[in-house]
Amino acid sequence: MTDLKADFLKQTGWDETVKKELAGDASSRRYTRLFRVDKAAILMEDPDSAALQSYLKITEYLNEQGYSVPAVLEKDQDGGFLILEDFGDDLFARLLEKGGDEAPLYNLALEFLISLRGAELPKGVKFFNSNYVLDQNTMFLDWYVPFRTGKVLEDKARIFFQQIWRDLLSHLEDQAEVFLHRDFHAENLFHLSGRSGLKALGLIDFQDAMTGPPAYDLVSLLQDARRDVSPEVANTVLRTYMQKMAEPEQEFRRLYAILGAHRAMRILGIFTRLKEQDGKMRYEAFRPRVIAHLNANLAHPDLIALKHWVKVTLGELI
């Protein structure tokens, strides 16, 4: 049987390299760092041709907007292989684990989100609308709720849940529309020390990008499933964004809580599916943090109906 990966590496001159597997994400994508005498690069393998096409499309868009994304050095779209520029090891998450200063890194991410308000929208990507949120919320109902209760959710409770969400999302489409990274957090952001300004922010894993309300990527950044962002930094970033964008604070905080609740519920559903269906246990460690995020969002007074639904259905989240 032909080894497509070996053939691709040979054809591109990356066959005689030292290879190091890198930690992947929750998808089927795989990453390998390739070392040769003159340089290093990243091999990305993605069996999902649509996701690969989206990655290339968003790469082109972000390049055109002047942001830092890994250069595509070689590609085989049919085989599902890309060789990408290696941004190194200075992920926000790794720098912070080593004791790096949180504030300047998150300020850099903030400046990127602010800059998007003046950026051209990408063409041909999905719109983060209320129907999308309702669809994604089923992940929580189909996986997390049965995991916690030991039984399938009754139709009446499901219908009530979705009606609560329709009410919460009634004005979602009225919000400003911006580019959404969708997984904008410390594991997908690099600090590129040889570059200045916004060029110092390296972006990866943006193939699921959409357009939609700017509060969503703020939630993704500040309510990180994988690490605790200090309350001081989170509050400063959120407050600064609202001030610079002249966002009405009460309404923006309301939307932030709604999208935060949605994201937390979606993540709980995904992590449960990864455990139950795919046997990926490492995501279990993140669940308490995501539950804490959900509880914090449910504390908003306008989410009282959703909070009541959760209490009645689950008793308590933990």
C-alpha cells in the first residue's frame, strides 16, 4: 500500500528529518514537528478535506488583513497534508506556565480583537446566528445531561430548554459582525518575539472560523477551559474592550454571559462525547473549570430561567 505521507514528505524534501509528535486538539488533526539541518516546520495532517480547505481559505484571509499566521510551505489538499511555518514554542499557555506576565499577553490578544472591528469580513464563511447556537446546544443535551443523570432527556425538558434559548438569543443578529476565530485562547496564540505590534501575535487553529458577535471570542479568551485567567486581567480586558468600542456595558455584559453559558455548555457536551465515545480521558481534567464558568454566567440575572432549568434537570452541575 502506498504511504501517502511518506511520498508527500519525499516529494517536498522533508523526508529526511527528525520527527516529534505534538499534542493535538479535540479533532482528528495531527501535528508533527519536522527538524532538518537548515530549518524546522510543522506537518499538519487532516483527513477532513473541508476543514483543510477552510484552513487554507482563512489563512489567506488573515494574511491579507496583515495578521501573523503560519506560512504554508507545501500542501497536498487531496492527501490532507500541509507543511507549515514553525512558530516555535512560545504559546501563551507555555509562557504563562513558566511564570510569564499574563497582562501584556492578554493585552496583545485584546488589541487583535479590537483591530477586527475595522477589518474586512471574510467571504463565504458561516454566520454565528441563533439557529447555529440552538443546534450546537444539543451537544449539552445529548451528551452531558445523560452523563450526569443516567437517562436520556425527556422531550418536554428539551423543548423548554430550547425556548429559553430562543428568548435569550432574540437580539443576537442585531450585534456587530466581526471575524470570529472561535477557539481564541492561550493554547492557540503565540508570542512571536522577533515581530512588533500585532505581528507579534501568532494565530493557529482557526479553520472553524465564522463571523458573528465580537463578545464570543472575548469569552473564548477569558473563560479558557484549559487555564484560569486571573480575575484582574479578565476584568481589565473586558472593561477596556467595552470602553474602546463604546459598547453599552449592561447589554454587552448580558451578551457576554449568554455566549459564555452557550460556550460552556457546548464544551461540556464535547468533552463528555470525547470521553464516552472516543475514550479521550484527558479532557476530564478541564470539566470543573468549565462548570465554574457556566455557573458564573448563570449568575447573570437575565439567565435566571436557564439557571432554574439546570437546577431542576441536574440538581447541581458538579
